[in-house]
Amino acid sequence: MQEMNAVYRRLGISSEVLAYGNKIEKELKERFAAIDENAEYNQMKVILAMQKNKVSEACLYASSGYGYNDLGRDTLEDVYADAFHAEAALVRPQIACGTHALAVALSGNLRPGDELFSPVGKPYDTLEEVIGIRPSGGSLAEYGVTYRQTDLLPDGSFDYDNIKKAMNEKTKLVTIQRSKGYQTRPTLSVKRIGELIAFVKHIKPDVICMVDNCYGEFVETVEPTDVGADLIVGSLIKNPGGGLAPIGGYIVGKKEYVENAAYRLTSPGLGKEVGATLGVNQSFFQGFFLAPTVVAGALKGAVFAANIYERLGFGVVPNGTESRHDIIQAVTFGVPEGVIEFCKGIQAAAPVDSFVEPEPWAMPGYDSDVIMAAGAFVQGSSIELSADGPIKPPYAVYFQGGLTWYHAKLGILMSLQKLIDKKIAVLPKQEA
């Protein structure tokens, strides 16, 4: 309709780019319907957990000071545990980010002389200093925890032979990163994660299996705790916060391991008993309630981005037809200008700070300059429309988020417009 075309033009999208995007959107109708079906199932799962645990108005109130007997905090943790079919949960605003949540889970469950093992290759960049792969004060390595990894095979499959060789009597905890991080490997499906957990448990039944679940919550109808994970860990300013949580992270799994993490987050002897919520309970509950539908919108955006860029000849992971197991879409441009212009487009589509142009910078925790675009209501919230990437070969950008499908669509179209304006991308002739 003319009014729709006019408003997109006012936002900076040319009629050619809009027509190209609309054509692809129409072709994805059945795919989008399947995403909505998953979201409906996950929505009912969350409601069941909330009703089972008798969430009440009193749960939405704040606590201060020590936070003793915070009804909302304790009920929310029961809701998370039930929704993820686990024994216990730690869901706290005192967890600053996903990396912090992982560090708490690891340091709470590893002791000097233990070994941490990754059977899926190098972990996300910010974990390198947590582990001590890159030296850093307070790393696990400084506390006598050793680390080893087995890389995935070139086709993205598990190297079972070398995994078996690498595991030994010191192997205490196996860490499995579900999402790809700043790599172009496939994201792991819950089914594949279950197969890997079964394999390592067969070798060493008492090993703790922890899954970095960031960006994967509610993408499928099952979670890693449904297939044998002892712990799953994530950030509340990603999927489960639904765009409303202003901060926080979660650790969900077996009671013993969750309590160990709580002793590290607060202190030995206190654990989960303290920790004021300071007014965030309502945002945490409401965000978790909205999360399945918010994730569905972000997932549609990722599928849309894959199809938009794959058809223009750029490398995309996952491709336009693959099943999805997280909300992240990687697009490889091969040149730094592609990453930069893509991120400028995402920023220009934002409701907050749309007038700002992102630039690469030396972000703490990374080994190269990184560019990040996120005109978000919550700083750094990557369930909101966002994109980022390291300025190093193969010059891939990682797109995720969008609190609504329509915003995700605008962001992708704006990124494409920027690339076309700089002649980094060219529309097919029939679309011109």
C-alpha cells in the first residue's frame, strides 16, 4: 500500500530495497507460521510454570538491604526451574552479564586441580580471560584449574575420538557453548547437545555438563536441561528477559550445582538467602512472560536476514533454509567496510540513538577492535535489535534481536540500504 511505502521512504528505505524485502517476506510465510507455533507452545509452558508456583501481586514488590525472604525473587527462581524442567535456579540482578553468570557457575563448581573441558572448540572471546586462555587477574588458571579443548571437525560435527582421548580423571566440568559466538560454525541444536552429553557421561558419569544457553532460550520447544544438561546459563538482557529485564543473569540446573554457584555469587554460608531485588521483580516476571513471543520476532528477523543476504551472494550461517537453534545470524562480507556499514544500518533503524554512527573500538575482553550497534532501551541488550562483530578476518557480522518482527525487518532493510549505497551489495537486476 502507498502509505506503507511512504513511511519506509521517510525512514530511508528505497522502493527497490523494500520491494526486494517484501518479496522474500512473502516466500517465508510458512516458515514464519512454524516459528509462531513454537512460540505458542513455549508461551503455555511459561504460563504453566507461573500458575504452578502461584505468582501473585506480592511477588512483584521490591526488597532492599539483605533481601531476606524476598517472595518475588524466590518464586521467580522456582518459575525458571519449572519452565526449564530443572531442580533449582539462581536468577539475580546481581549477575551483571552472561559472562559473569558463566564465571559464577564455573568458579562455584571447580576446585584447584580440576580440569575444565570444551568439546566444541574455543569458547566465546570474553570467556578466554575467565578461563585463563588469555592471562587475566582472578582467572580459573590462577586458582589451579586447567583447561583443554577439542575442536569441532571441519564439517561442524563432534570429534568423538579426540573427545574420548582428552577426557581424564581430572575432568570435572564439560562446557558446551550452544551458540556460535564470533565464529561461523553451526549453532548446536538441543538434540545434538543431548547426544554430546550422553557421550561424555558414558565416559565419565560424574562429570558436570554445563551449557552456555545464551541466545538459545525458547528457540526450540525443549532446552538443554531436557536432554541431560546439569547446568544451563544465560543472560536476562538476551532471550529470557523479553526486552524488559534491565540487568541480570540465570543459572538453572541440579540443586547442588546451583547452590555452589550461589555461594560464589554471594558468599559461603549465605548463598541464595541474600540478594535484594530493588524493584526489578516485575520486569523479570513480565519479561519472562513475554520472552517466547519476543524470541519469535527475533527469530523471524534472523531467518529474513539469512535469505536477504544469501541471495545476494554473501556467506550466511545458518543458511536461508536450515533449522534454527539460536537467534543469531552471521553474515560474512570479507571486508571490514561490510561489517561497519551493516552495523551503521542497524543503528540507524533504532528507536534510541538512531542518529549515532557506531565505530570499531577496543572493547574490554576482546582480542581485536569490535563494532557494536544497539540503539536499545537497555544498554547492551541483544534481544533488542543489535549487531556486532570483530574487525578481523573473515569480517563477519553477527545480527540478532528485535523486540518485534517489524522492527527486525526494518533493521535488515536499513543495513542492506547502507551496503547498497556504498556499493558493497548490489540488488539482483530483476529487483532494480
